[in-house]
Amino acid sequence: MAGLFATKSVDRLISDSECHEHRLKKTLTAWDLIAIGVGCIIGTGIFVLTGVVAISDAGPGIILSFVICGIACVFAALCYAEFASLIPIAGSAYTFSYASLGELIAWIIGWDLILEYGVSTAAVASGWSGYFVKFLGFFRRFFGIKWLKWPVRWALSPTSTAMVHGHLVHGIVDLPALLSTLVVTWLLIVGIKESANVNNIIVAIKVSISIFFIGLGLYFVHPSYWHPIVPKFVPYHSVSSSSQNAARKITKPGTVKSGINIWKTELWKLIAEGFGYKIQQGFGGWAGIFLGAAIIFFAYIGFDAVSTTSEEAKNPARDLPIGIIGSLLICTVLYILMSAVFTGIVKCNGTLTLASLGVNKRAPLVYAFQLVHNPWVSHYAAFLITIGALCGITSVLIVTLLGQSRIFFAMGRDGLLPAWISKVHPRYQTPWIGTLITGVVVAVVSGFVPLGDIAEMANIGTLFAFVLVSAGIIFLRKYQPEKKAAFRTPLVPYIPLLAIFFCGVLMLSLPIITWIRFVVWLVIGLGIYFSYGNKHSALRNPVRMTSDSSETPCP
């Protein structure tokens, strides 16, 4: 049993990373790391989920949702920054847990990160598809290229529908999402620096577009739309038939409790009802704000992705904390301003539904600009936003696929997954097999699973990772006080405990079905660990020497 919680020393982790078979190319600068963080944080969350959550759950309270997320993330980011500067090794929370909490916990968080990055990448690809179709529509209208269009049914997953010219269209496969994922996979295999350069260009475009939206949008906001900032709670049963019930797909009596789908109910509400408190589902109130925070927290996965590239940074001890904290602060400010502008243009009081957005239900910012009574703004500005969104979500796709492949790489190198997953390409010096597997699986999922069902699964994985990393800092300080990182989390254990508290609250705001899926995923992971990982762990197996004695031994 003790072996299950054996930790892997920092020196051993670093030694394994220097093995010639597993050595990655160190090319990333501090600016590259910040761009990776910004590239991942600013994307689907701002261009897709912001509008969805404001309309369906929080109204103008989405501003507070982003504030809550920002606070929770700052505490967690400080913990990540200390670990990243002390252990500049690929694997993020998985590697940090291996050094502080033991192998079993490391496996659990590694398996969780596979869920986190895998499903979030698929969700991002789905969002990219929506803006791609919108971009083609603008391009065709502006330049008169009538043949340039994409069939709607080939840009929707099989369970998705859309209203086109008054007709309900059922999806076949989200082909743009599938193909874009495969293209990004190829880019990541070709090289990390090449991928970073493409990401840097895309980030510059989307940040410029974000600033443009904020600056221009301020001229058209209605301050009265922000009042009250915590919108009045509107029960689902009191809203019209075209209301949030339809938008949230509440099912008919028979599979529901009090008219509400119990599987879609937030966990904290079920707990409260268990103690005799009557909780009613609806739009707005603090419940809507916290639910909104739990959903959009998916957008903040970016600073976690920065830590997955630790092994490819030129000066990780200095640059990783800068990349993690810097990107988080920049993006939090942009998120708050962008959500304020959106809710200042679009009145989100519980009467507007996603269905009423029509073809713009997956492109809410475009819908916002179309409400502006100015021909130039409603057409050209929306076109520019669509380009920015398309570029922005592309960078998110790059970074999340990058993060997923590095998790596979680290776990394969440690023997918890098959060793061939961690093989490095002899020419490109990238973990090409793990990247290829990740890309193919994500491409299939993004093509056949709708966005809404994916996002919440990624959220609980992210939150759980943040909880364990924060706990790891407490354990590291108590049981390995001799380890001195270049960057140290202040006010330990209070900062880590606050991170755990905020993340725990957000986890309780997720639906019960998300928790059930999460538990099932972890049970499957434990089965794989005890049947394979525990037996092949490099930590408890002898070190095998390479044929070249001048090289560092490989586990």
C-alpha cells in the first residue's frame, strides 16, 4: 500500500527528462509562454460561452461570474507557479502531484487531465466550426461569391439541430471541427517552436479584436441593462414555452423531479433538498451566477496549459511563473470588460433564449453587433469579430491539443501508460505518437458530440486538478521543506486553502450528471492503473541503460 503513495523526487523527475529518448526541444521564451496562456484562455469562453451563459443563466451577473472565476484562479495560479518553477517538467498537475502526493494521486490527476484536455479540446473545435460557417457566410455576402457556403447539416453533430430559413435542420457530422483538429495535430507534430510562432500571430490578432470590441461596444451599451447586476430569479415554470425550459432542454414529467430534470440539477441543490430546503430551478439570482461561473471556468484552463510546456521553456524557473500569472491577469481583465459590453448591448433578463438567436446561437457576439442600428457596425464589425473569434479559437485548439499530448508523454515516460506513447520524433523532437492519438480521438469526439454536453465535463476535471495542486503545495511545504522554488506561493496554507474552497464551491455548482460521468471516468482510470500502470511504473522498476553510455539512463 505504501508504494501506491510513493513520491518521485524532483531530482529523479529532472533526470528522467534529460534522457535522450525523452528529451524535448527547449525553445519557448517568457513571451511564448504568456501567448500560450492567453491563446488558451481567450477563446471559446469569450466568443461562445459568454453569451450562452449570460442569456441562459446569469444575465449581467456574468460579470460577477468572471470575477469569481478570476479570484479562484489567482489562488490556484500561485500554487501552479511555485510547482512550475520548482519542477520544470512536462505533465502539469500530474507531475506536481507525483512529487508531492504520491503515484496513485498522480495517476488520478493524470487520468483526470486526459478528460480535462480531451473534452475541452473537442468543445473548442465545435466552437471553431460555428464561427467558420459564419465567416463563410460573411465572405459570400461581402464579395458576392455565391457558391462559397458550407452545408449546415455538415457543421452540426448528429444530435444537434438548427433553424435555417424556417426549417429545422438535423446535423450529420461536424466536419469543420473534425478537419481543423487534424490540421492542428499535424502542426504540433512538426514542431513546438513552429506551433508557438503560429500561436503568437493568432494571439496578437484576437487580442486586438477583443480590444476593438470593447472600445467600439462601449459606444452602444445601455447602462440600464446592467441593473440589477444580480438579476431577479425567474423560475422555469413561470417563463413562456419559448423560454429557458426550451433553451436548457428541460424534459417532460416522468423523468423529472418537480418538473425539473434531476440529472441536470446542480449538486448543491440536491444536497440542500436532502436537508429539507426547497430549491427551484430558474434563471438569475446568485444560483445563476455561481452556475455561470462553474460553466465559464472552462475558459480559464489556459494557465494550466502553460505548465504542460515546462520542459520546453528556455528558462523555466523564471519564465513559467511569468507566463502563468501574467496570462491569467491579462485575460481576467479582458473577460470582465467583454462580458460587460455584451450584456450592455444585449438585454439578458431571462426573456431572451438561445433559440431566438437563430443561426447565431453559437456566435452570440455576432448577434450582439447585429442589434446595433448602424450598417457599418452591424455588418463589418461583426465580420471582424468573426475573424477574431475564428483565429482565437484556433489558438485555443493548438494549446489544448498541446497540453493533452504532453500529459500522455509524461505518463508514458513514467511507465503508467505504454512507453511508446512517450516516444519523441527523431527530427522534430516532439512526442508525435501521443499527439497523433490525441488528435484523432478529439477529432472524432468533436465531430459527433455537441458542445453543451462537453463543456461541463471539462470544468469538473479542471477544478479537480486545481484542488489537488493546491493541496500539493501544503504537503510539499510540510513534508519537503528543504525544496526551495524560485517562486514561492505567499501565505501558505491560506492561499492554497482558499483555492480549494473556491474550486469546491464551483464544483458543487455543476450538475449531478457531470459528477456521475466524472466518477465513472475515475473508476475506469483506477481499473487501468491497477491492471497496468501499477505493474509497469518506472518508479519501482529497475533503470535500464541505453546502448550509448554517454547518454543519460532511461527508465
